[in-house]
Amino acid sequence: MSSPAPFGGITLSLLIVGYGFTSADDETPDSARRRLFLIRIGHAAAAVCFAVTAFLSVVALTSRSGVADRSVSQDVRALEGRIGSIEAKVRDIARSIDAVLERVDRTDAGAAGRSSPR
């Protein structure tokens, strides 16, 4: 769908070309009223075009953020899963280190008990 903003710009341009360069002294009262009426209608039409464009822009931006939110949430879930598996591996490594340290402590305690004078 095309934006209505170009129509607003064209309307304003046509108003300037048609009525922007005439002086009020050169017109009859009827043509002055007609010019004023058409200028007001043209400005109103251009304002509506620009307002619709602004509304459509807001709608487009908010609908795209929903798509971005969904893809970001999928990425976050995938990263949470990876972090969970890494945390499990770190816990396993910590248990292994604790087991090794216990063996070292027992070995040191046994060696200290053997080397102490009796």
C-alpha cells in the first residue's frame, strides 16, 4: 500500500501553483471567496493525507516490533538453554575438582601421619 503523503504534497503544490501567486487586488469578491474556499479545502485534504501517513507509520513500526520481540525471545530461550548446559558442565567440573582435592587432602594426611615421629 502506498503512503498518502505524496498526495498531500501534490495537493499543496497545486494550491501554490493555482492560487499562491495571485493577489487579492486582482480578484473579484466571488473569485476571492472561491480561492479561499479551495485553499482551505486543499489544506484540510493535505492535513488528512499527512495524518493518515503518520498513523500508518505508527502501525507499521509497532507491528514490526512484535516480530522483532518474537525473534529476540526465541534467541533468549536458545541462549538460556545453552547457559543451562554450561552451568551443568561447570557443576560437574566443580565436583571433579572437589573429589581430587579430597584425595589430595587424604594423601597429604596419610603422608603426614606416616612421617610423624612415633
